[in-house]
Amino acid sequence: MAEPGGGKKSKRSLESQEAGGNLQVWVEGPGLGATQKSYMVVARRYRPQRFEELVGQEHVVKALVNAIRSNRVGHAYLFTGARGVGKTSTARIFAKALNCQQGISPHPCNRCEICQAISIGEDVDVLEIDGASNRGIEEIRALRQNVGVRPSRARFKIYIIDEVHMLTKEAFNALLKTLEEPPEHVKFIFCTTEPNKIPITILSRCQRFDFAGIGTEAILRRLEQIVQSEKVSVEPEALEAIARRAAGSIRDAESLLEQLLAFASGEIRLEDVHELLGTAGDERMEALVERLIQQDPAGALAELDAAVAQGVDVALLVEQMLGYFRDCMAAAVGCPPKMFLYTPSRMADQVAATGRRLGLQRLLAMVQLLDHTLGRMRFSTQARILAELALVRICQLEDWEKISEWIAALRAESVPGATAEGLSKRFPLAEKASEKQTESPRGMAYSGPERLESAGEGKKKEVQPPAQVQPSSPRIDPLVAAPETLKRLKGQKLNQTNAAEVWQAVLRRVGGMLGEHGRYFSALAAPTETRLVVYFDPAYTLSKAFCERPEQLSRFESALEELLGYRVQVVFQLADSSVGSPDRPSQSPERSYQDRLAEVQRRSFVQRAIDLFGAQPVQLTLPEPPEQQ
């Protein structure tokens, strides 16, 4: 075909290299001398030409090779997987194995005219069709008409349709009958990155092979082979960075290597990779991570500014941090270094140390925050501000690991020696809340007047501190009960004097929801040393019913036996005017909403929630009064 401008006819010379089995194609055209040849990129020059050269797809290779050897070759195949994992290359190798002039074999010769024509995509009987640009029904009708024509020189006419999911619904419907019962000389090979968009009627007519993402080590070995063949000096760390950046796509890795070959002169170093990709170097990442661990927001922003000044892309930096902390999270849960996906092997010890310093809970919060920031960056023009916001918020994170432990301990009522002063020193919110608190008659902190919304009236009410109400017996808060108290009670006999301390120790042992319900008692009685009667006000009938369930009652009695050394029967009763217990407080059975709210606010668990989080009760749902018989 004549070239524009009246030049000489162009011609294509094929040159096969036996070393590594790679087929190199050089093009001669007008204006090119006899020795001057156009350059072919690495991804095409080192495309796999045999099944053995496919990287990371051993399961697909095994199935296709066995099908050829056992003469069980199907009429339609579907190759699915991410970009750059070898779908089209596998289709070409499969076509060569079926049409090679040396005979059907899983090892095509790559020397005959048919093999070489298939390798460069120009064989007349192996038709490669782009599904994105030939997606209409007219193109599929033309294909159906040509299917009946026998191949010109090969055994099979093979249709390789790339990105087949781009075909229209009408085109798929037109292909159904031909795909199900094609002529014996026709084979279909479909390639796609989105199999979910292919109709199930098409999927059911094909043999499907899912191509896996290629591991970093496999990509690294392939890059080393290419570098040796190209006779280029490259630092091992640079190749490892390229392999990680490719994210499972060997074509992406080869394209990045192609860029570096043109970008760097002489030896390719790790700094060249970071400069080309716009990513931060290891030293910069280490400095930024150290600032975040030390919770230094000013230093973190300074490191971000220095990275941007060096040409680092902000979104890529956040992505690097996300990958780094992901590997730290993996190390924190006990994963070995071989499971690290985003950090080089030389940094395994540092990643493990960072995971231990940050703790799992804080790492989870950091990973979630960075992932959320990356999602927002895709739809914002203020990437740097979003990155700075994420860094500052990470520096302001509390010690999540210890907070979760303290909350769990508070729920179980098992923090020895915990006091309001200790909590206020550990948590600033508790310190601020304690400044506004006054001491209640029961030894519990009570906040000043608060405006709370009544559940029944739906309006604001002023809640004043309750009048002096003496408890039935000196209550001991389980959170401030010293271990010496438990030792002192060990082996004692139950009596009316120590009944309150014994019951509080039992609540501390059972903990959780059962302990919370048990603290709603109003009075205690110990008529004998083997019997303990726990009274509940009628307002807490649900708590009494929960505690006297057989499985819960057994837990109370077991805790008492562990504490006192002998079996004690626990009985739960509702308190009324007929109970003549000296430990029952003298109070009217009907109490106001404010009194009940004040009592609930003085509960130890509610007080600890107020101290920890600076919260205030906003609503009290009163239980239904018991039905009168």
C-alpha cells in the first residue's frame, strides 16, 4: 500500500529470537535506512509466546494443555481477569497451539508462518475483534455470515473478541445460536475484565477461566529477566518498587519499566522510580509516620509540605500511607512479613515495630480515616486540604487500644483502685466533667442542675440535686473497692453487717449486664448466714425478674460460694411497707420523675460514662407500673 506523499511501499520483516522464546518484530518503512528500525515497546517485545512463559496463571495453563492433549478442546472459552494479567496472550498461544503447521500441540513451534502471523495479530484465520468498537448487531450479523466460510490455510477459524462485555444486548442475542452450535472448524475465545456484564445465556455456553492477579514476587522475577535481556543496570529496590506499584498487572509493570528506561540514564535507582511516579521515598515516609506516632500535627503538616515541594503527588502520598498502615495492621494481628503488600521486605522489622507502637485499635481508625479521605479526593479539587485534615485528625486520635480496655473493664466493674482522680488524669474529658461536679450523699459524683427533656411531657425541666436520702446500708462502689476488701471478706460468715459489702463484691465478680441489674436493689437482709434476701423497688421489677432467672441465680450463688467458701441461698423480693428490714430505706413508694432521674444519674456506670465522654442523660424512660390485682 502506497504511503502518503509518494514514498516507498512499507514492508514488515519478522525476526524470531530463540532466547527466551520471545518474538521480536521490527518495522521498516519510508525514510528508514537499511539498518534503522523502529522501536517496539517492552510490553509487546516480551509478550509470552508459549504456555510456559505465562506468569502466575498456572491453573489456566494446566487446564488448556490437558484439553489439547486429551483432544477435549471446546468451541467457546471465556477468559476473565484484571487488566494486564495475560488474557489476550493466552488466547494467541492457544490459537497457535491449535493451528501450528507442526500439528496440534501444547508446544507450538513459533517458527512457522502461521505461528508468526498469529503472534503479531495478522493471521487471516485468527481474527482479533475489539468488542468496544464492534459492539453492534450489524457487526455480529457479519460475523455470523463469515462463520460458515472455512479457514483459508489453518485448521480452525478462531475469533478472539476482546472486551466482549461491551457488546450490546441485541448483539449478544444475535450471537447465541451461533455460539451454542458453531461449525466444527470455528472456535470462540472471549476476553473481558467485567464478566458480571455478560448475559448468563452467554456464560452458560462458554468454558470460563478466571485469571488471577499476579503476585509481586512473580512480577519481580519477570522484570529481572527483562532487565538482563536489555543489559540495563537497575537497583533491586527499584524493581521491587515497580512490582509493588503494578498491583498484580504484569503489563503495567512492563510499561513502568519502559518509562524508566527512557527516563533514567545509566543505572536506574530507587530515587528515579519515586521521582517518575510522584511518590514519597522511604525516608520521607518514615519521618511522616514518626510524626503521626508522636501525635505532632505541626510536624506532620511540615513533612507533607516538604514532600509536595519535592514533587510528590498528595493523593499518591495518602495512598502510600494507607498501604503502609495496612501492613502495620497485618503485623499487629500476627501476620508474617510475606503477607505485606505495600512495603518492601527490608522494612519488615520497622513495620512490625510500628504496628506494636500504634496498637490494633488505633491502626484500624487510621486505615478507615485514610480510606475515607481517598474516596473524597476523587471528587474534590482540594486534595491537599483533605490530606492535611486527615493528618491532623490522626494526630488527635486518642489511645484507642487503652480506651477499649477501660470501657470493657468499666462494664465488668473490675478495675482495681480506679478513682475519679485517676480517670480524670487519664482522660481530659473526665477532668473537665469533674470540675463541675459536687459530691452526692452516696459518695457518687453528681453534676449540677441540667436541663433534661421529660419523656412524658416533652418539655424542658429543671432537675435540682435530690434531698438527703440515706441509703439502706453503706454502699461500696465496685470501681473503688480495693482488693484488700475482697481478701477481708474471704471466708467470713454472712451477717447483716457485712451484707452490703458481700453483695457488692458479688456484683463485681459477675459483672456485665447481670451486675448492672443487680445494683438496682433497694435493701438487703441476711436472716441467717446461709440466706441473703435482696429487695427491689416496684419500679425495678424487670431487674428483679432478670436476676432471678435460674441461670442468673446460679451465677450469683456460685460467686457467693467462691467468696465466702460455702453455699448461700439468694432470694429476690419486691420491697413494700410490710417488710420490716432495718436496712430498707424509709421512702414513699411513689417518687417523682426528678428523684428517679437523679437516682439513675448517681449509678456508677452512668457516672463513669459521664466522666469518660462528657455526656449527660437526656431522657429517662419510666417503667410501666405493676398492674393492681
